[in-house]
Amino acid sequence: MMKYAKASMETIAGIEIFPLISLGIFFAFFLAVGWYVLRADKRHFRKMSEMPIDANETTHS
Amino acid sequence: MQMERFRYDNAIVRNFIVASILWGTVGFLVGLWVALELIFPQLNFELPFLTFGRLRALHTNAVIFAFVGNAMFGGIYYSLQRLLKARMASDLLSAIHFWGWQLIIVAAAITLPMGITSSKEYAELEWPIDIAIALVWVAFGVNMISTIIKRRERHLYVAIWFYIATFVTVAVLHIFNSLELPVSLFKSYSVYAGVQDALVQWWYGHNAVAFFLTTPILGLMYYFLPKAANRPVYSYRLSIIHFWALIFLYIWAGPHHLLYSALPDWAQSLGTVFSVMLIAPSWGGMINGLLTLRGAWDKVRESVVLKFFVVSVTAYGMSTFEGPMLSLKNINAIAHFTDWIPAHVHIGTLGWNGFLIFGMIYWLMPKIYRTSLFSDKMANAHFWIGTLGILFWALPMYVAGFTQSLMWKDFNPDGTLAYGNFLETVTQLIPMYALRALGGTLYIVGMVLLIINVVRTVRSGELLREEEAEAPALERAYAGHKGEHWHRWIERKPLQMTFWSLVVILIGGIIEIVPTILIKSNIPTIASVKPYTALELEGRDIYIREGCNACHSQMVRPFRSEVVRYDPVHQQYSMAGEYVYDHPHLWGSKRTGPDLHREGGKYPHSWHYNHMWDPTSMSPGSLMPRYTWLYSANGRDASLNTSLTEKKLKAMVQLGVPYTEEYIANWEEELNMQAKSIADELNKDPNIKVQPREEIVALIAYLQRLGTDIKKEPALALNQP
């Protein structure tokens, strides 16, 4: 398996294209996350962001 | 709703914090010591275990893994329990994690000064310790993920995502970078060679910065900053983008450590592009942190904790701006190998990591000891002295970096180097090194204030080992609601989160590394490059043991200023094919001394013999340490240990180095012959009396071999930049 992969990869012309493909993957993913973040419910985010503050804790000083 | 009662484990938090303070102090002191050694090389007292090359590794390991590591675990154990409304899943795993980690640190503190090292930066520990690290790391991960699974809070706050990504990525990095073939309990060879080894190393090295010194600290920032300011983070949206963008981009940026090296061009470009893109999420994170305090700057004036956080987050912004700048080829050409890099690193460690940790400690220790901080004034003094310390550390180093780089590249009108003697570019920097040591001293004074303050605080209170808490149980059968968004689904599912983080970082790693390892054309073979002889191999292992690579690079970059300096005759820069038998690579990352890749044949043996005994005898004013323990003199026995030589040769064969069976059968004869010829040559000098089997002879054999193969290759002799 490894041998096969190796043999074929050695001969792939312009393997440099690989990074470009993954850049594309990224881009798509970011659009998706950005889309989600912009559209998502504000109340949900507010609740999430208050988690460190209201964590039930014995307060003292 | 049914309330469940449970208890938070504060003792484990306390343990980690105390360990961080203790080891941190040790790590800082070792750092100061090595800084002083660059001004006063005599400070190694001719003792191997006090020498720069060995102690430098101890310093970096101590501050990264012991100081920051312990503090981050303490902070994670504190925040994780509260964010999940659950006690850590297993007290036993917590204990294994804590004590295992401390044992590893002790093992490092013993083996590194002994010269037991793999030589790979920030991964110097030998293979048995590597295995222990993997096991303890898994204990930490299992404990964390089990806690997440039995949580009482449905959604995972963003800090926890950062913790998960940290766990997953460090595990992957550590395993792949540490693949090595053991020769004995204390010696192994990297399975990768040369360029590939360098790429894997810096893929690891860079991401150790990203996922050990950044993502967990960001998690802590997202918890402790809002906590101390008592207001939510500025934008939770931004934090989501910050998270995904950061872990996506970071994993690709490693090759920026290898610009202008023998690494294939496309991999270098990849490193640059992704590094520049990294500015966006990093600054997003910094802005998010700072804006959390918008309209509350009066609080910052009053709270020393917030002051520490503000400087910390600002330092994060500075170093994440500087990092991408350093990845630009033209800036990298100037900065690489100079003191600019330590300056950059220390803004990150002293400022970003250190100050966040100090702020956290000042906030957290009084909390779990149910008291208030002993002295706000003292903490404020710490803040100011520490800030001054950072400035005194970094600013002179920027000056030193620029100065040295300009001197390296300065030509006379007639085309000769203005500073042909490398040493001139070193002695110039010594005043800067002195200021840096002052900066380090100030930083340590601040640490002493912290220790006093913490001890007094602890004495005035009592540790609340088990903190009572209550929360409703999670309904198990929660099915999500209709039309629920996919991202919220991931947020609820820790295992999915872990899985996707893994996928994200693996894509980057695989696309970057696999082609470099598999594609033959990436590393054109050079017929005249041959494996090291047995004696040279032993000499190379001495070079590794002594950590010469902490000061010397072995990578002549394709600049006129470098080929003229390092290879005046052939003017040939370093080629990928020259390193194919280098397990591990020894490119180095800092030129405190000159590059050695073309050292062979530059001087007679006797020059090296005298220079290694006392560098100032050959190079007056040199700050290179003396290596008198490589000589059988003054009652010391420095016989070359060849008990492992055969095993080493066989290990190399397993790794693909073409030693013939015949060579391996006759290695001892060959070694003796080469050693004798070097010793005979040396003994012609009336002031020298050396035995063939002394360690210094093996080291000289190695130094004299460096770069000589390529000079035998006629076709390449004209290859000028």
C-alpha cells in the first residue's frame, strides 16, 4: 500500500497543487463558520459568553 | 429540577500552581546563568554539566514544559471543573498526571545536563522519557475528556475547545516528531534524515509554540480575563472564528523556520502564506481580549491581576504580528540565526505566557485559600519590575540582532567581507548581552516578589481542598431541537469536537510533510556524498551530546554574504542532498558562533585541538566555552566510548544509510586507522600529545569531514547563488 502510494506520488506532476486544494477546503470551511457565526442566535452567544461568570461558586473574599 | 451536589478538586490546582512557581524559578535561573555564560564563558567552570550547549536545553525545557506546562494544567483543572459543573472524572488520573509530569521534569533536569539528548529543539529528551510523556499526556487527556462527558453543562465554553485542541495536537506532534530508533537506553537516532528531519522538527517546534504555549493560554485567557474583570468576553462570535482559524492555520506555518534552507521551495512558500494569514485570527483574539475591558479601564488601574492580563494580551499581539513579519522572506533573510529570534520568543514567553500566568496566580491562589492577596503593593511592584525586565531583555536583543546581521552582510567595495572574522561580529554584541542579563535579573526579582506574596497569602488562609457545589444533572436524552445548527451540535459533542480538531490539524500536517518525505525529486542525490565513518559518527554524537548546535548552524544559505564567508573557494551553499545521512539533522537555529557546514579542511587538526581546549588561544575574545573534558589530561580519562559503535552503525543501516556488511565487520580497524592518522598528524606539533582514542580526536574527525564531500562533486562546483 505504502509502496504503491509512494510510487504514484513520486510521479505526480505538480504535487504543488495539493496545498492549493487544501487552501480551497479552508476557504469553504471559513465561509461556513463565518456564515454560522453571523446568522446564529444572539441569545445563545450571550448565554455562552456568560458561562465563566455565573459558574456556581462559593464566593468569599 | 433535581439538584446534584458535588465537589471541586482544588488541591490538584494548588499542586500544579506550586510546581509551576518552583520549576519556573529554576528555569529562569538557568536562563540567567546561560545568559551570563555568553558574557563570561569561564562560568562553565570547565564542568560538562554547566556548559552552555547542555544548559540551554535545560532552560528551554524547564520554562516551556515545567513553568508554563504546570501553570496551564493548574488553570485548566480550575476552569474546566467550573465550566462543566463537574469534578475531574478521576482523582487517580489527576494524581498520575501531576506526579508523572513532575517525574518527567526531574528526569529532564538530570539527563539534559548529562548530555543525554536527541538534539531536536524543544524535544531534546531521549526516547524512554518521550514514552513517559506520551503516557502522562494520555492520562491528562482521558481525565479531561471523561470529565467533559460526565458534565452538567450542556454546551462547551470556547476555552474548553482550546483545551481539547491542545490535547489532541500536542499528542500528534509529540508522537511523530519523536519517532526514533533506540540504540541503547540513553541513545537513539531520529528515523528521519536531513531535510525531512528538519521539516518534521519545525512542524513540531512551531506547533509546540502554537499548541503548548498559545492555545491553552488562550483558553485560560478566555476564562480568567472575563472572570477577573467580571464581565463576559467582548465577542463570543469572534472567539469562535478565532478558534477555528487559529488551529486551521497554525499547523501549516512550520516551514517559516526553514526559509532559504534546503527545504523545497513550495513548502517554504506555504509556510510564508499561512504565517501571514495567521495575523488575522491572532489579532482577532488580542482585540477580543482587550475589548473585554472596554469601558472598564478604571478597573485595570485598581486590579493588578488585570494589569498583568493587559500586558500579557498586548505581548500576544506583538509577537503574533512579529511572527508573520519574520516569515516574509526578505525580513527572514536578515533576522534568521540572529538575536532577533530570542527577542521575539521572549516577548512571547516572558510577556504573553509569563504575565498571564502571574495574573492567574494572583487571582487564583487567594480564591482557593479563601483569603485575599497578602499585598497588592508587592504585586504591583512585581508588575512594574517584570515589565521593565521584559523591555531590558528584548530591546538590546533587537539591537544585537540588527547589528550582527548588518555586519554579516557588509562588503568592502573590493568585494571582500567587511567583517571577515566572525568573531568581530560577536564581541560587538557583548554589551547587549549584558543588558539582556540585567533584564532577566529584573524578571527574576519580580518572581521572588511573587513567591513571597504567595507564601504570605497561603499562610493567611487555608486551602479549600474540596469545594462544595451543586447543579442540576443533564438530561441524558437531549435530542437537540429541530433545525439545530450543525455547529451547535458540535459544541455539545466533545468527542466530535475532538475528532474534528484532529482532522483539521492532520490535513495540514499530512499535506505538508508527506510529499517532502515521499517525493524523490525533493532531495536530489549527490553522488559524492557518503556516509560518515565510524569515527566521524562518534564525533558527531559528541557534537550532539555537547549541544554545539545551540550556537552553531550547519546551513549555508544562498546569499553571497554567506557563501563568501563560509565557502570562499567553491562558493557553494548547502544542498538538500548533502544531509541524506544526517540522523538527526543539525542545522541549528542560532548563530552565536559561525556556521560549520563547510568547516572541513578550513584549518589544520592542531587548530581545532587548541581551539577546543581553549577557544581564546586561537580566537582572542571568543565566548565559546572550553571543552577540556574531551582531552585525557590532568588526570581525566577522555577515552572514546566505542561500546555502542557497532550498534549505532547497524541502527543507521536500518534507517537506510548504506554501510556495507564488510564495513560493519571491520569498523574497529577502520576507526583505529583514521584516529591514528589524525593523532599522528597532531603529535607532530611539539606542544601536543594525544592518544588516538581520545574523544577530541573523534570530534576533530567529524569537524574535518563537514562539507568536504560536496567539494568532490565537480558538477556542482559552479553552483553560485
